[in-house]
Amino acid sequence: MKKFGLVLVTVFMTVALLAACGGGNGGNNGGNAVNNGGDAANAGNGGGNAGSENAGGNANAAEGGDISGTITFLTNRTDMIDKEYVDYAKRFKEKYPNADVKFEAVTDLDKTTKIRIASGEFPDVVLVPTLPNSDLPKYFAPLDDLGLNERIYFKDYKSFEGKVYGISAGGSTTGIVYNKKAFADAGVTAVPKTLDEFYAAAEKLKAKGIVPLASNFKDQWTLYPWASEVPSSIAGNANLNNERVNSDTPYTLDNPYGQAMTIIRTMYEKGYLEPDVNSTNWEQSKKDIASGKFAMYLLGNWVIPQVIESGTTSDNVGFFPMPYDNSGKVNVALAPDWGYGVNKDSKNLATAKAFVKWMVEESGFDDFAGFIPVLKDKEAKVAQLSEFNSFSPNYIEAVSDTPETTEVVNKAQIVKEALVQEFVLAKDPQQILDKYNKQWAKAKKAVLK
């Protein structure tokens, strides 16, 4: 999942989204987030020069002006190559006969996209990486001319000085995705509502020979919730990530970051993760969750369709908020997924913009990926969100990190998932926190003079 702070969702937005979450029944396969999962679909090749706001940057980009030429979309959805993306390319061409779209998939999306951008040449359409929003105009074309601004959630997610440079592929919330039959086979008769109940359920699953939680530890990106969503939920803090700039020691054992990472460390120490966390496999884990060999993920709702497609039925997959303490109450993050961005120097700018609009309005990717739709007037089709909302979680809405936070993180070279890995495996986790705090303080001093 991308980097963000959190703010309490307004009453209007909460009601609207929860209504949307309640509808529908089951999705397909999603990517992320975070992730190989939960992320959007395509990516581009392209580059080129031609123009910025005038080169097809008006409403004709969405209505069929000079929509021609070939564009490339860079995506992290490796699972959709030669499958769903073939259909997307065909359908897009049916609408725009003079246009073609190609798809390029990579596993390390954020890093790869940044490298491509730094090289001066990157695809026509990408999923915007973790750059300060103030840098977006340097590389991306404004998307305000697509007529979507008033129809979407997270409009300010990838915006700068009133212009939109990225449109989220969809929204997601993080929780425990679980195999219901695995729970029943292990004698777990009720969904855990407290942390102690969660550990007790994991112990029953382990005793039955079922791996309680699939961490995908080796893949690293899947660990993002333990360093972002869970800490923010524990804090119930609108700006936990951004408030790190107010401290030289943002990571402590007794603050939300330490509390969250201690949960997964405890799971590791008790044998509730995979037998060998250094040889995990993301694609295989989806099959193992589907079969009941593994019982749970801590990931976004985007992964639900992927589990179903990997070999089970929708009614065998459940979803509940992660109980991070024993209060019985939970905050959960409502976060945008990757945002579609258009290379401002694309040789086929109008076509690239038309593709973004088509992805949002017509592709069906949000349903396929199990997202909460970014379009306000569209209902979600993931039935499991109804179960999730039955626990009455308190939603908080994600916003982007401030430029200052992003600059300090980049200067400190902190990869939050790597922090989780080191914290879990260390003999003394305090030493890991000391190490990262030292990096943070040094970077902060250099950046915030």
C-alpha cells in the first residue's frame, strides 16, 4: 500500500462508502497494493515528447478526439498479463479503433517506476509512485479535463496546487481475510474480536496443522500493514505518519509502531506464521488460503477475489477487522490504491488520458480487484465487506504523506516493510528501532533545517 496519513472520515463519506460496501457479491482477482495485490492494472511504455496540457489534454481525450497510436501501461498485476489484460486491450480498441494499449508488468512497482522516471523515459500510463505531490507536475499531465473530479473519492490523493495528477484505481480497507472452513475445522466458532481471542484462534489452527497466518514474509511488500495501517489504527491518529517529523525517535516499543510490529513478532515466536518465513511465495499462498492449508491474511479487501479465483467459493471466504488490542473496538484505514498517472511527455497524450478514464469508468477493474469503487455512484461488489462492516469499525480516511515526511523517509532510506522484517527476526527488537531512529534523526536534521 502506498504511503499516507489518516484523517477521520466525514459523516457523509462514511455513510456513502459503507452503503457502497454493503452491496454486491463477490469479486474476482485483485492485485495490491501494496502489493502485487491491490494495485491497478496497466502500465505504459511510451515516453516521447509532445506537449503537456494541449496535446490532447482537453475533454476530447475522454470523448474520442484524436485517440490514436499505441500506449503502454505499467502495472504490478503480473497475474493479469496474457489473461484479463488481453480482454482490456481488445475492449479499449473496440471503443477507439485507431488506438492500441500494451501492458508491462513488474513485481517491484514503486522502485521500478521511480527508476524509469529518473531515467527520463517512462511509460505513457503508470501507477504513480511514492513521490512528493509537489513533484507530480514535473512528470505527469493534469487529469482535471477528464470530467471525473467531482465523481471520485480521494481527489486530493495525488493533487498539487488544485490540479489532479493521479486518480486512484479504487479504495480498500485492511483486515483479516480468512478461510471459513479452516476456522470450523480447527474449532474456531466465532470471529475474534480481541487480540487475546485472535491469538487463541491461531493456537487452535496451529494445533490442527493449519498455518494460522500467511505473512509472505520473504516477499516483503505484504508486510506493509504492520508498519502503516495497523499503527495508524491503533493510534486512531489522523496524521501518525506525518507526525514522525516532530520526533527524533518515531519508533518505540510502546508506541503504535512498536505495538503493531510486536503482534506479528509474537505470531512468529509462537509459530503462527509459515514454517519457513524465508521461503514464502505470494502466488502459492493464495492457493493455500483457498485450500485451507493456510487460514488467514492481514491484507486489504483487494485480495479477496484473488483467493476465490485461486480455488474456493465466495461463501468460504470471510473478512473481519484486525483486533489489535482487547478493547473490542477497532479503527480501520480506508485507503486509496495506486493512482493512475499519465506521462506529460507521452507522444499519445490524448490516448493515454482516454485510457485512464476508460479504466475508471468501463474496464471493471475495480470489481475484478475487489476494490471499493473510486466512483462515488458505483457500488462495491465484494460481499465480504458486509461482514466486515457488521463489526462496526471506525473508518479513517487516508491522505498523502506531506512533502517533508516523504523527503525525510527518502533521505533516511527507510523501507517500512524491511523494518518489520528486521524487527520480527531480531534477537533484540529495541536495537532495530534504535538503528532506524538513528537513520531518521540524521535525515530529519538534514532535511528540516
